Amino acid sequence: MTFIPAYQPPTPIPQQAHWFVFQDKKLLVCVSENSAEIPLVSPSETEWGASLRYPHYLGTLDGQPCYVGEVGSAAVAPEGMEFRGLRSLFGLLPEVWFALSGTAIQVLTWDQDHKFCGRCAHRMNLKTEERAKLCPECGLTSYPRISPAIIVAIVRDGEILLARAPRFPEHMYSVIAGFVEIGESLEECVHREVKEEVGVDVTDVHYFGSQPWPFPHSIMIGFTAKYAGGDIVCQEDEIADAQWFTPHNLPYIPGKISIARKLIDWFLQQQS
Ligand SMILES: [Zn+2]
């Protein structure tokens, strides 16, 4: 399946389109036992169409136009559909659709959270030639916010370092992650975050892969690294516990939705 992003909706307005309709961050889907679909509808013919706001054109998926919008909390899901949290749709929605749902909610959230110019407080206008807003008063252009964060698998002699943050689900451990600061390279961020959170030094930092993470607007940039020295010292308030684990004594780890899990799976493959 091929998604082609675009900003200018087609004219004439298509009879039907795939609509990513959110209500309180939950997505309207047609759900059956093992799969979910994004409805192909004409909003004017739906009950929720009247309360639709923040509509944005996203582009086409295999030639079908795709839009995002939000409905108020009073809107009721039509028969056979329901509003579901994005994470719960992983594995139910086809991968391309799941990724596009993440794009959709970020476009929506960006529009809602950036109505006014940060410089002069005038109401911003959407630009037509790119995904951006322009202040008609002072000319400031504002782009959707994307917050880069590193995530790193630290290994030594058949073990991987996993840590538990207090906000994690009970008993869950994962790899180290943290937001990139202004003026910092990704590699510098890896060294700093690891040192801050678990007190150890790393070396041989290598790029692994990346994953957009729309909760709410991150991109996770994955690395692998080798342990270089130091004892584990957990950062107060940020890390509840951190330990070295072998493939045979792994704790409860994140689900397959995340790059964290892909990094841990990479470690397991290395050991097998
Ligand atoms: Zn302005």
C-alpha cells in the first residue's frame, strides 16, 4: 500500500473518503474480532458529521483520499463502530493504517495546540503549500512540533541493561530513553541520558533504526551501545530500578508495537 502525503484537498470534494475521526484522542473504527478498519464515508451523511471540527486533508492511500477531524464528546459512534485508543489498535489495524492514524492525530493535535502566534498572539492561518501555519500579522511560520528522543540497548557479555521508570506498567522493564536537548547530537544524547539515568558509561554507539511515536509527538531514534564502565546508579524520581538481564531471566518487557521491543529482540537474536 502506498501513502502519498498532501495538504491541498482534491477538488471537487470526493464523494467518499477515509476519515480518521477522533473523540478525546480515541479513533473511530469499524471493529470485528481480529481486525479494524478506518471508515470510508461522506461526513455529511453521518450523525457525527455535523460536529466535525479541525478537518485536515492528509493525502491518498492507494488513491483513496484520507482526512482527519475531531468530533465533540457528545457524538455517538454509529452502529458497528467504536472509538478506541490508538495503542489498542496495534495489530488490529493493518500496519500502514496504524502508522497513518499516528500521523492523523499529530496533525489534529498540532492544529488544536497552535491556534495563535507564539510571537504576537494573532490567530494563525494554515498555509496551503505545506503543513505549516503562517501569522498574517508578523509573518512567523510555525511547523508541526516533532520531539526527537533517543532509545538505546546497552549490552555487555550476554546481558542487556533494562530499567524501570515509576510511570511504567507494573513490573515492566525497558531500554533507556530520553529527549534530545537543544544543541546536542544524537550520540551525545545517548551518552548523557545513559549516564544520568543509570550512571554507566557506554561506547560503540551505533544507529539501529527509528520510529515515529505519536504519544504525543515524538520520533524515537534507536541505538545499540556497549557497556564501557561504571556501576548502576539509578536517577532519583526517574528510574525505580535497573538491572542486567540475560535472555533467560528477562523481566516483563514492552509489546511489539515499540522500537524498545525491537531493540530487545535484536539483543535476543544476537545471543541465540
Ligand atoms: Zn505573529
